[in-house]
Amino acid sequence: MSRQRIPLITELPLVVWLVLVWGALWQDFGVGNLAFGAILAYVVVNFFYLPPVELTGRFNVLWLIPFLGRFFLKLVTASAEVFWLALTRGSRLRNAVVAVTLRSHSDFLVTATGHAISLIPGSLVLEVDRSTSTLYLHCLNVASADDAAAIRRDVRATEAWLIRIMGSRDDLAALRAEGVRR
């Protein structure tokens, strides 16, 4: 059974990423090591099926800068909150698994949203349902349905920021039609 041939230009972001990971793993960004990493990346991409990374061709730096500010603020406040909860509540803390259905069906945006959420202390992506673009998160300090709804709003707000930064024109239009503000 043969698979459809994917053009190198479509696979280029993945190949570049694999080469950078290779250099980082070996802690050597010399020309020889990166050339060998490029050969290995090309072999991996062509002999092991990996779905192509489909980029939208959009990247808005004007939305990236405030997103990073928001992200770092959430990172600091969530770290302090988790620290405080560990000191005051300990093992009595109530946790929950919260399902969040995202707007976008782009694997790239679903992955970016999941990573952004998982990097902030207090939540972790347990499962992703690609068919419905649903993230299942393990979250700390969820004692009520209102707490779960707040988590869903926050995750969808993060997704909205990422759509504004690098979402497709269709995702951006759907976001605008929904009337989502900051």
C-alpha cells in the first residue's frame, strides 16, 4: 500500500523542526551535526508516516506580543495560586477532568492551544479528540460547575488569541462572527 507523496515544501517546517531538535539533543549546532540531522529528518519524514503540518500562511505579530504578556501573567499568577493551594489545602484539594470543545478544527491550533494551557500550572491536557477538537484537561481546584465553566472560558480565550495570531482566515472570520472580544 503506497501513501500519497507529500511535496517537500509542505514537509519543510517539520524537517526544520526535527533538525533543530536534533541539534538541541546533541547540544551541537555545528554544520556537520545539523547536516546529519537534516538527512535523518528527511529519512524519518519519508519512511514514517507523519501527517503534514499545514500552516495557515498568517502570522500576526501585533497579537503575539499581548498574548505573550497575558501568557506570562497567567504563568506567574497560576504558579502562586498552585503554591498557595498546596500549602493551605494539600490533599483536600478537589480536582476534575474538564472537557473543552474548541472552535478550530486545525490540528496546529488545537495542539498550540493544548500546549499553551498545559504550560500554565494547575491544568494538564489528558486527551485530545481530533474529530471534535475537544481537549480533556485535568484541573486543580475545581469544586463546582461554575469553576469548570470558568476553565472552559479561559481555554477558549487562549484559543481565540492563537486564532488571531496564526489561525486561518476561516477561523478568524468565525471568531469575528461569534463576536469574541479579548
